[in-house]
Amino acid sequence: MSLVTLLPFIVLIGAMFLMTRSAKKKQQQAADMRNQMQPGSGVRTIGGMYATVKEVSDDTVLVDAGPGVELLFAKNAIGAVLSDDEYNRIVHGIEHDLKSDVVPDDASSLTETDESAAAAASDDEPVDFAKKDEKDEAEESSDDAVAAEAKADEPKKTDGDSEAK
């Protein structure tokens, strides 16, 4: 037999070795996590139930799932040991202060002050970016003045209390 015919078998055996090695690492990490469990820790079972650890023995864990509800689980049934912040967020809906973690959506919030941002938000007029000559600006301002005078001269409408029927 030549080396070329043995090469696929060697690669297959190497791949199987690497897969079993990574699976053993994951199992060892899960076992370490379960062994570090202590009373008062928040846990999630493999069934998806959240509870607080009350007692830990060699093979079992007594958890408090609610007022007056104590359940006995095998240690292998604990899927994850949660941090206090994560447990409170999921079970009680308590969020920790996220103000320091907030990233702005755009760069304008980094450059504007609160007053200029409020002023910019209150402007409802569209901005015209077209180039204008001084002559065009003078005509536009006179057109605005004429429109304002015409509006003032119009008779005011009423709610139907007019004399003409």
C-alpha cells in the first residue's frame, strides 16, 4: 500500500480525534459550571425553566421556582448558571442602568448640544440647498410680504353663522 491510499484514512481518523476532543472540552466546561453552582444563584434548566438554587448536593439540585414551589433536579438538568443581572432581567424584568452602554445612532448627537438639537427638531420648514443670487433673495422676500398682505385682506370664514343662505 502506498501513502496516497492511506492518506484519506489518516485524515478521517484525525478529524474524528479533533471532534471528540472538542466535545470532551464542552462537557468538562459544563461540569465545571454546574460544580460552581451555589445557593442563591439563578439557573435555567434544559427545559427552559428559570429558578433560584436553594441547595446543592453531589448529584441533585433543589431549586425554588416560585413562592412555595421547590423542585429537585439532577445536576445534569441545569442548562446554565446565570449572572445576577441576567437573571433579574429575564425573570423580574429589572434592567440595570444602560445609559453608559448606549451608542448614538448618528454623529449629530455627538456634535449638537441639547438646545441646538431641540431648535433643529422644532423647525418644520424644508431646507433649500439651491444656490441663490442676492437678486433672487430680494424677490423671494418681497413675494412673502405680498402673500402675507393678501391673506390679511381675505374675509374670515365662520362656522356657518353667515346671513346668506
